[in-house]
Amino acid sequence: MKQKSSSIIIFLSVAVLLFNLCGCAKRDSQRVVIYSCLESFRNQDMIEQLQKDLPHISVNVQSLSTGKIASKLKAEGTKSEGDIIIGLDTAYSESLKDYLEPLNGYDDSLYLDEFKIPGREYAIWERYGGCIVINEALLAEKGLPEPTCYEDLLKPEYKNLIVMPDPKSTGTGYLFLENMVNFMGEDEAFDYLDQLVENIIFFTASGSGPVNLLIQGEAAIGLGLTFTVVQEINNGMPFKIIYFGEGSPYNTSSFAMLKDRDNAEDVAAVFSYLYNHFIYRDKALFSPEPVFKNQTITIPNYPQNIVYGDMKDINDIKHKENLLKRWRY
């Protein structure tokens, strides 16, 4: 009798465990997972807006670097936990498009022609441009003039005053490298960098690193992203944005849905919200450089009518890999 009771207890325990596991699996299948490369404050705003406007859908936003998301999706394909990717460098989305759900039902007529994707496997999320940023107070303190061209950055008076992101670890660093290659030529660009490195404090591991060092007063000149510089100017920092004659280097990021989702209806509802509503809020508040027709920049102190540089091959993964093999700094 005692043995029979023990068997019943074990059976019931296993049954409860299986019920709980099934329940968890069901809840997970109903949750929409977003892999995001956006900054934490932009992710937070996205979460708040989704909770307010789609309260009936459980959404989990996971913050990952663009390289980590690309590696995960290459390894996992449509078996990935992620349902939606947002802010991924467009070159990576292009290489992953076999795993992405075509967006044929989504209107792309508001996009500038250059940002319409022929196969509709993904859509452009943003254009982010680079600039030369200077700490005017620090340059004035040292009695140094503002640089006016890339050649100026080689002058010995700027030694240990310049900071640049590392192209191997940051998209920001890579867009500057690609732009240099396009207007100088590949060999000439690396010859230039051989000289520039003499004035560089170090290459930062993050794209925001140069701006942070300027804030701390450890550098006077940085190669950074325009929208992060503008944020600091609006916070009261004595920074100035400069565009050299070659124009603002830039890249684009994208967003997409993965194919074959168990919770396809909820995934589509969240993606539609991002596509039709939230993207315009994100442009207005954070990253305003034009990807849409008739798009205006309303953020205070943001440069208007930006002239962009030659970014040919920015979305060519093989080209990027070849350039980064030559990066030796």
C-alpha cells in the first residue's frame, strides 16, 4: 500500500511538472521577442510605447550589438528565439534575408527611393551620419585652431588630442573607414591612417566612446555620430559639429521579421506598430536624418541640409571583411 501511495505521489509530481513546463512553453510562444541594436534610452521608449498602445501583447526587448545579432541569426536561422530585429546594420540584414519574412504587404511609398529595398525582405530603420566633433573650450584653452579638413588632423599640434572608434568593433568607426577609402582610394586611406594614428589617443571599442572622452575633457577632437553629439550640445556641452568637404559619412540600419513564427499574428501586430507608428516617433525624438520623403528635422541644434559623403559598398559584407583584415591599429 505504501509503495502504491509513493507511485501515485511520483505520478502526480511528474504530471504537475509537465503541466508547468507546457504552460511556460505556451507563454513563451505567445511572447514577442525583439532583438534590438538601439541605444538603451531608445529601447526604453519603445517598451513604454508598446506597453501603452499594445498592452495585450507581451513583448520582450533584448539589447544586443549588431555583430552579436548577426552571429546569432546566422547560427540559428528561423529557429532563433527572436521574432523581430531592429536597428541591425543593413549589410547584415542583406546577408540574412533568406531568414526574413517579406514585407510585400507594407507600403514603402513614403521612403526615399534610395532606401527602398527591392526584395522587401527588410525595411530601413534609420540613417545615421558621422561628423567631426570638437570641444571648443579645450581647443581654445590650448590655443589651437579648428581643423578644416582631414589633412589638418595630421598636424603635430593635434597629437594625443584625437579619438576615433575602432572599425572592427563599431559601425561608427567603419563608416568613417569606408568613406575614407571611397574618397582617397584604399591604399591611400591606409597610408593616411598610418599617419593619423600618431595623433590618436586610442581607438574606442564603442561608437559613443569619442563623445564620452570629449565630455571628460580627455580629447579635443572626435570622429562620432551626429545625433549623439547633438544630444550633448543640447545638454550644454561646448561642442561644435564640423563636416569636412568630403561630406558626412553615413550608414543605415534596418528592421525585419523572422520567418516561420509560432505566434505570427502577434509578431505581425508588433511589427506593424513599429513600421506604421513608432518609427516616426523615433525619428522625431532621437535619430532624425532623412530616410522618408518630406522628412523634416525638428530636434534643436541638429544640422539641416546635411551633405552626405560617398558610401559606395557600405552594405557589401565581403568588402567590409577585406577592409577589416587590413586594419592594424
